[in-house]
Amino acid sequence: MKYVILICDGAADYPLKELGGKTILQAAKKPNMDSIAKNGCSGLLETVPKSFDPGSDVANLSIMGYDSKRYYPGGRGVIEAASMGISVGMNDLPMRANIITSKDGKIIDYSADGISDREGKALIEAANKAFGDGHIRFYPGVSYRNLLVLKDVDIKPDELKFDAPHDHPGKLVNEHLASGATKNGREWAKKLNDIMLKSVEVFEKHPVNAARRAAGRPLANMLWFWGSGKKKRDLPTLKQRYGLGGSVITAIDLIKGIGILAGLKVRNVEGATAYFDTNFEGKADAAAEALNSGDDIVIIHVEAPDEAGHAGNIEEKVKAVENIDKRLLGRLMRKIKGEYRIGILPDHYTPISARTHVHGAVPFAIMGPGIKRDYLEKFDEDTAKRGGFGLRKGPEFIELLAK
């Protein structure tokens, strides 16, 4: 038996008056997702406990079977460092270093208008030249998602408090800078805030932004730090826990990092951008090839619905779900050979109205041999409430899939 998990990041949403009172999942044309619900069994999954912020790190660890209260490594910095092959010592503190757009002292766009990898790498190189030293090192990632590692420093994650930029669009920069819970934390917060504020001058003079000005694009003009953590946790692998070896397919370092910690291979797909224009077909083909060549399980992650939710863009979020359904899911199901079970779900809610992650049990559906049908017709938030699996805790999902 083969197993597939398809994670539609942030696809869960609230009813929208613009869609006649429907949610994104209800409004989108998604015959393949609906077919999985109709021929399988559905339910609701609490991917993030109330005691945690509703982030993708906790949610996706949960989907892969890890109880966050036991296994969460204290911040996504450690996870993304694992993905990027960056060694993190016991006295190092890794954190996200987003490249954002700010204007008139406000946070305008957490993604700097979907900054390209090439642009991001050039700006991160400039950041290292301007701010790097024996304790401060920047690493380029994918698009706006980069990493800062504070090397050999005496600072604990809980001494610092950060606000994620995607949680505060349109808000004043000065109201959401880093803060400290201790004297040491306050000193480090001041150092980090100084870098963030000074990065505006460095970036706005850079050729990347000269080209953006000429093209009439928003400037990629500020660093933003958040998501620190250094609690190293050795996760039992999926092979050790369930006898499953396989791959993860995603464009973002966070999910790659979780996959690596879970013992999975990372299969990179050319043209996978973690944005609306990602290579949906390429992800389907890579997953089918992995399964047909011996992988037990493949976990596919698509970021596009989440990006649309953060942007408050209804049209793009509907389109993202429809692209996943037609260009990825349908193609994949046609190409898998032999018997398989497939589970589909969002990792969390990213409502258009909130433009950030919120708590809420997400819909899920599993189809395949041995899964008792509950004969629901659709895959969406409301229909899943009547599903045969009922309400479940996040780590139960993979057990339902692969029991």
C-alpha cells in the first residue's frame, strides 16, 4: 500500500459575502477533492492546540504525527536551518529573516511583492556585508523567507518576543518591533531592531530596488526577524514509528525541514515557487515518480492558498484551490500505480477576513482500500462536520491514514 498526504496550506476559511455566503472550498470547482470525500471518509482535525500559536510549524508537525507539546523545537528557526543544511550549535539562535515592503513607517507586504529567489539572495548578501560579524550571519532561502543565525550567543528564545509581519499588514513598524522579557533580551532586541531599521537604507540603495523602481514595483526594503528557537529535538522518524519511508515535496524550507527531521527525503521540483505560479504539474509528477519507484509515503505541500489568504485575495485563493485540484491532484491520481490511500487537508485556517492564521479544526478526507465510506458529497469545512471520522487531534491523522 502507498500513502499520499496533500496539504493545501491555509485553504480553510470562513463564509464570505462576496461568494454568496460560501467558503473558498465551497466556492471552488474541485471535483477531485470532492471525489475523495465522496469515496472516502471525512472529519475535522485540530492541528494546533489552543496553547500554541496557529502556525504552519506546529500544524504540519501535527499532521505528520508529532504531538507539539512533546516535539515542538521552540521555533521554526531550528526547523528551517535543518532544511538548509545549517549547523546550529547549542549556543546559536536561528530565526526567520523575512524581506518585506515597508512604507511611511508601516508594514505593507510581508512577502515584498513575492520577491524572487535571485533578488532575495542579492539582498541577503548585502545584509551580510552591512551587518554580519562573528555573531550575526544571514542565509538566503526561498523568496522572502530567509534565515538569521545568532552564533555563539547567550540568549534564550523565551527572552525575546517577535511579531510575525504577515500578522500585521498596514500596522506601524515601531509598534511591532522585537521586545525583550529580560535585561539580556532587551539588549538583544535593541540590536536586532537596529538592524531591521537600518536595513531600509541599505536595501533601498541596492540595485535590486533600483530595478524595482524602474519597473514600478513595490520596494523590497526591509528585514524582519521572527520565529526564533533553538531547542534541538530528535524526532523519531516515520520509518521508526510507522514503517514508512518516503519523500516530502514542497517549495518552502519549513516543510522541508520538518520532512528531514521526520526522516523523509526532499524532492525538489523545478519551478516550485511557494506562490501562485508554482509548478503544480511538476509536484504531481514528482510525487507519482516517488511512489512508483518505491516510496511508501509522499507528503505534498502547496503554499498558494495561504499566500492568497494573507493577501486577502479571494480570487487568487479560489484559483489556488482549483489549480491544486485540477493540475496537481487529478494528474497525480491518474499516474499512481497500484493501491494507495490519499489524505487531503489544509494545515490551518488563513481566512481572507483575518489575513493571518487562526485556530480552528480543519476539514480532512481520506480515501483508499480499507477506508469505510461515509458518503458525503463534498470536501469543505461544513460538510466535514458530518464526517465519519468525527473530530480528531492532529497527530491522529497519519494513524487514520496508515493504520
